[in-house]
Amino acid sequence: MNLDYDRFYNEPTEFDFMMEEFKHSVLKSVKEEFIKEIEDLRAENARLWDIKAMDEEYKRKHRDKMIELDNEIIMARMKAREERLSVIMESLQHTMYVAREEYEDLPKCDKCDENRRIYYTTPLGREAYESCHCSERVIEYIPKECSLYSFRLDDNSKNVLAWYKLNKNFNEEWFEESFLNKEVYDDSMKFEDINRYKQLFATKEDCQKYCDWLKESKSK
């Protein structure tokens, strides 16, 4: 009996089929495992991104909170400074009066226009105008109330009485010198000896008397 050895050795056997199935099974299993690992990695990556986003959000909230706390500390310090000034300086605060000048318009007459001008024609035929006498302004003196803080300064040679006014700007406070070494008016002082720009009056009535004197002295 003649045997086809080439066919016998080259024809797939059951073992070959089993090996082929096993190979496909292994490849399928590896592919499924690989796909699962990829999906797991993607899920882990997404989770890590979520964690990173949460971390960034936490850091942002932390920064915002620190800024808020810093602002609260600054405002608290400014408030404390203001309260300290108000409390410490309260006993040194005085309501004083100074004589201030104001300009008032005279009553308008019926000889001028709304701009208080009187128009006329010059000998050369030109239009011109002059300001009416009612356009002049008169000086009035009035008592001006001011809140001042007094300090007695000792420079080892003499006592200096300084008066300061308190200024405020954006919750900041500072003192500005207003009057230096000036006493408050009393009855022993003469109006003609007073420096109007530096004299203080303890009462509005005394200051008004001085304002009336100034007006009378200007009219003479």
C-alpha cells in the first residue's frame, strides 16, 4: 500500500486544531484583558483628573479664604486703630469757632440784564458794557464751627499749646496742625489785637461779636 507521506505529515491533525483553538482562545483572552486594562487605566486617569480638579478647587478656596481672612484682619486693625483714636482723643476734643469770611451778592437792581451788565454805545458807535454796581460782592463774617484736639507740648523752653484737626480718608485717620500756641479768646483780649486767621473762640456768641466787629470795622 502506497502512502502519501507529504499529505500525511502536512494535513492538519486534531492536535493542530486543538492548538489553533487554544491559540485563538489565548489571543482573545489577552485582547480582552488588554482592553480591560486600557479601560481601567482610562477610568483611573479620569478619577485622577477628578482628584486633581478637586485639589485645585480646594487650593483656590483656600487662597480665597486666606485673602478674606487677611482683609478681615486689615479691617479689624483699622477699626481698632480708629476706636483707639476715638477713645484716647475723646477727652482732648473741643468744639471751637473761628471767624470765616464769605462773599454774598448784592440784591439785583432793575437797570442791568441777567448777567448784571449795562450796555451802551461808545462815541464811535461800538457796543460796550459795564458791570453794574449790584454785581459787586460784599464780605460777610460768620462763626464757623470746628472740632479740634488740643495738645500741650513741652520743648524744655516753654509750653506750646497746639490745636489739631482730625482728618479721615479711606478709614485712615491723621492729625493736621491748625493752630499753634494760641489760646482761646477771653474777655481780656481786644478785638483789634486778634489775628483772625488763628484766633479760637469757645462760644459761638463770642465769635459772632467778633464777626460783627469785623464787619463794622470794614465799613468805616
